[in-house]
Amino acid sequence: MKKSMKWLLAVVMMLTLSVLPSFAGSAEETTVKAGFIFLHDENSTYDLNFINAAKEACENMGIEYIFKTGIPEGQECYEAACELADAGCNFVFADSFGHEDYMIEAAREFPDVQFCHATGTKAHTEQMPNFHNAFASIYEGRYLAGIVAGMKLNEMIEAGEITAEEAKMGYVGAYTYAEVISGFTSFYLGARSVCPSVTMEVTFTGSWYDETAEKEGANKLIDDGCVLISQHADSMGAPTACETAGVPNVSYNGSTVSACPNTFLVSSSINWAPYFEYAMGCVAGGEEIAADWTGDIATGSVVLTDLGSAVAEGTQEAIDAAKADLIAGNIHVFDTATFTVEGKNLESYMADVDTDPDYEGDHEAVVDGYFHESAEGFRSAPYFDIQIDGIEFLDTAF
């Protein structure tokens, strides 16, 4: 064959290949329309955190979205999820623990829609291809916030405002759920890592959002001698009580510095934007969403606000050092050498990971000297539900 003919055939083949479709990694993406279900509205610090993240993620990705706010943890959630699916949403997310069963019900009815849920526990046992749970290692953020609190207690001790024995913190919790217990335990352990004499009292409100009850709870703790207050509840009740009383406070899910300029120390929160971008990206690309996804400090999913003016000197440096150690794996929040239960170190604990009506333990969570919270292969939502020494529950009705 002449060289000119070979050259012509090569050109023809190149042109032919250039117009043929390529099937290696270039599947046509799906248009995503997202629907979001929120328990409350912007007045709840918890929901506002989700709302801001959803807006950020959707705007970054150019995705159309629909918000439904004020959706209770009941049949209304199922109805809202179905309405979003009927409106063309192929990604539907709900933000509250009690929404889960209703999201599962909707997922069964709309198998072509991806349903995702924060703080839930059932995706890994339901094993539905279109239902997923997500959370983040917020216990690490709480631990860092606890260091901020412990540094403040040390400053108060050194200034003669309190004695070491009077370094008692108070905590306003919503329920005696593992999520709340895990959060305030990690907060306490962070504080104790820098202030060894610290103790803590916890009161519960029986509601995620009850401004009156949260304010009353904070005032009760302050009257009982607590000199610093934190919370796992969603209103401004506890922070405003602290501002009125002049008591330092650590809030949750966003800065309260504008309302509490004299007492705000710091706030930890989950940044949900990385998860939303991940999950919606999976929908767009036709990829599988993880049944349980756990973000962390390294993914930008666990964050602290800027520090308030009331923090102790050296606080930022202490946070930076601890954060680096957490990322490197040099610190484990629930290191069993750092706490006791009824005077003894915890050597073994069967955690209730596969939640059932009897709440029976089913996974050994203590391995290599620490409790593995939100571990890969377990589930993303917290399951640390142990009352450790140094923390007193003032009530357990909820």
C-alpha cells in the first residue's frame, strides 16, 4: 500500500473516532432539583445552619431548590417529602431526627428519588438504595469548644473569681439521646483536658426548641453555681440568660455574639454544605450515595465560629494545637484513659448501633483504647450514651 493511501486511512480513522461517542467516564449527567425539609425556620439556630448550607451548596452547583420549613416530626414530613417528589425533586433531604420514619415511607413510594436524612440511624439496616443517613464528627468540634471553656475557667481561677473546686459548668440539653450525651461528654472532656478540676451539671428540656424552657434551664444551672453554660438546644434562651447574668456561654450551630457581646465564647457546628454538594453530585452523576456519610474536620464539615471577645488569652493557640492533633489521630476524644464510669476505666462497651425497640448493644465500640464514635462500618449518627464520672444529670425524664 502506498504511503499516501496509508496516510489517508489514518486520517479517516482519526476523524471517525473523533465523532464517535465515548463511554468511558462521560455519562450524561442528570439535572438535579433539590427539596429540603426543615423542622423549624430561620429562628432556630439548628435549622438556620442547614438552611444556609443548603443555599450555599445549591447556588455553588447551580441547582434549583425548594424549601419547606416548619415541618413537624410526623405525617406532615411524609406529605412534604411526597409533595417535593411530585414537584420534580430528585433529591430530598430532611434535617431532624424524628423525620426519619416518614422519609423512609416516602422513599418506598418514590424509588427513583434519592432521600437523605440528617442524624438518622436506620439507613444501614434498611438497606434501601434510595435512602441515606449523614452526620459529622461534631464531637470533635464540641471537644475543641470545651477547650475554649476550660481556658476560660482557668482564667477565672487565676483571677480569683472562682476556686478550682468551683469550676462547674452547666449544660442545657434537649433529650437524653445519644446525640446529646455524646455532645456534652466531648465538650466536658475538652474542658477537662486543660482544666482538670472541672465538673458539669446537665438539665434537659424535652424539646429541641423551647426558648422559655431553655432560659429557665440555664438560670437553674446558674443559680446552682454553674459559672459557664453551654447547650444542645436550638433557641436563644440559654445564651440570653447568660448575657443577662454575665455568665460566659458556648453556643451551638452559630455565633450568638450579636445578642451576647459580653459573654459569647465560641460555637461549634456542622457545616452541611460539603455533604449536600457530595450527595447532589452523586445524583447528578448517577453515582451511589453512601448509606452513612460522616464528615469531619478535614472535610470542612466540623467548624468553630470566630472567638468572642470574652475568651482567655492563648485560646486560639490551644485550639489550633488540639485541632492538628485530632486530624493527625494523636488525640481521640473518647480515649478511655481520660475518663471513668463509676470509678473504673471503660474497657468494653456494646453500643446500640443497629437501633431496635429494646435498645440492645450490638457492636463493640471500645477498640485500641478509645470509644469509636460515628465509626466507618457502624453508622454516622452518634451512639455514645454513657454517663461518665464528673457529669451529673439533674433530671432524666426526657
